[in-house]
Amino acid sequence: MYIIGIIHNIWFEKAAVQATGEINMEQNVTIIATSTMGLEAIVAKEVKDLGYANTQIENGKVIIEAPLSAIPRLNMWLRTSDRIKLRIGLFQARTFDDLFEKTKALPWEDILPENASFPVTGRSVKSTLYSVPDCQAIVKKAIVERLKQRYKKEWFFEDGFLYKVEVAILKDEVSITLDTTGVGLHKRGYRSLHSAAPLKETLAAAMIKLSHWKPDYPLVDPFCGSGTIPIEAALIGRNIAPGINRFFDSEDWGILKQEWWDQAREEADDKADYDRPLDITGSDIDHRMVDLAVENTEEAGLQDAIHYKQMQAVDFTTPKEYGSIITNPPYGERVGEKEEVKELYRNLGKIWKPLSTWSVYIITSDEKFENTYGAKATKKRKLYNGNIRTDYYQYWGERPPRRS
């Protein structure tokens, strides 16, 4: 761990912004893409597709070794990650003195400007230092003491740009990071209003990525709610970066060049296929949800890509072939709803069974869903919808014929 600390110090001496220096783009840093449990492998694939192959998967996160210039691109493009963090230090600490001294040893003056606002959050799991408020206070004090040496001041007003510091301790190993994202990555900017139990945009994107749907074929969500699955499918189908229309906290940071952000947005605009035709349909039994989905779709600028209608899911029929049904139906979590939901699942199994060329993808917390639906899934994957443990049931239809 001492060697790791030295490496981080060396990197910041070479790469961080100095009074008269520049960031060395050739130097790699440690970046962490956090995710919901079960989505780590999907996040890792997204990272690799962006060209950053040096990755390591851990529970709830993907660790990436990449240049600082990767931070704007990761924030801009990752659909299934929750946020992007920059690791500042990694070390062992079993006493508060260790935590203070090793935090103070990090080159905070090369990262934080004199007026930086740097709140400290924390968590501790299976560690000697279990009091999170005390750990937060000590890390804060250590950073202030380091900044005092640089800026020759005894008090900092913290009225400048935001740098969220997090101290995470797991089995006495301390990871200190800066949150580069700000508001979570699931906040794309198109959903100002949502249903009572909304599906997170990151999970909806993961459901689509785990499916066999291709933009050349139809996609239907018969329980569309506020339109999250159809909208995420349209963004994927047209290769529109999910972060292209939002702001990130680290855009104000001196250690990240403005030209990197400009390049990331220019790349996103160049790669988007805004005019690609798509056949995506969302429906819901509640006309208020349909109206809400239409409003969110217009906010996303995708009204020409998605068609909505008020309809019961059991009324769905289609002459089209080789499409995908991707949906998040009611789970029956409330008392008195379970039997009603089971009847719904039984009816869906009967109605969708004849659609032999269609693939069906359903996420639900019902552990006996296959029995109720009347068919064993081709594949099943454990996912978490918020704090609810769910399974993603995948029923694969016939393969479409190869196109010349």
C-alpha cells in the first residue's frame, strides 16, 4: 500500500495542474465507474467499447486505468454506470492517526483551488475505523491542514466550485475519491416527471443491452409507465450519448481541460445518428402515464422515434416479426395485489406464446414467475431494481434470417 501511495504522489507531481504546468495526458490515473449490483460486467463492456481496456471488475464498481481525459468521455457515454469517481489515494489505516497522516500526505493543493467547496462523505464496512462521522471529520481536517501549508491561510471560505470527497473504508483499506459526475448518471435530463415507481434509466439501458434487440427490428414495452425503456432504446438505437445534454460537476475543475469536454461533446454529436428510423412502441393502461411518456419523449427530442398508445398489455397483437418485448410489469409488492398480478402473468404467457419470432424480456421480483407465466426462461439473470431483488427473464424467439 505504501508503494501505491508513492505512485499516486508521483503521478500528481507530474500530471496535476501546477502554477505554470500542464496535465500530462500520457499518465494514467485510477477511475472508478460505480454501478448497481449485477450490472458490473455491462459497465465494463461499455468502458472497453470506449477504448479503455485496462479494467477490473469488483462488487458494485469497475476500476479503470486511463488518462484524465477519459473522465469526460466516460461521463458522456456510460449508460449503465451510476457515477464516475477519480481515486486520489488508496492506503491501509487502522487508527485515526493513520487516516489523518496518510490523507494529509496526498497533494490536495494540486487538485483543490483555494476557494474549493469540498464536502466529505463516507462509509465504512468491516473496518477498525467504523465511525463514519469521525472518519469524515478527520479526512476534512487533514485536507485543510494540507491546504494551509500551500495557501498560507488559516481559514477557507469554500465558496468556489464543488469537489465532493468520499472516504470509503473496506476491511481497513481506505479509498479516497472525488465524484466527477455530480447528479447521478441516470439523470439524463429528459425525465422531469415520472411515475410513482420509476425504473432507473441505467437499469432500463441495461435491460436493452442484455436483450437481443437490434434497431432494425420492432421493440414494444406494454407497461411503459413514464417511457423510460422506449426512450433508452431510442437513445441506444440512434447511438445518442446519454450525457450529451447535461452538466457534470468536474466540468469546473482546473485539472480537467475544457477542450476535453468540448471534444467529448463533439464526438458524441458526430457519432449520433439522429435520423435513423426506429420502430419502438410504448403502451400503458393508464392514460396519464401515456401522456407523461409522450412529454418525456418530446423532452428527449425522440418523438419521431417512439409511438405511444393507451392499451392493456393483454390486448397486444402484431403482424410484425422478429421483434422484442422488453418490459417492467407490476410486481405485486403491495398487500392484496399478488393474486391480481399472478393472473396478469398467466394471461401474458398465453397471449404472447404464439409470437414465436418475438423475444420477450421481463423483469420482476416474483421468484415463481416461470411457473405462473407457463414457460421456463431461455436465460435468467439476477438484477436489482432499487432495493428490490429481481430476476430478468429472457425468452428468445426465432432468429431472424440473415440479410444480404
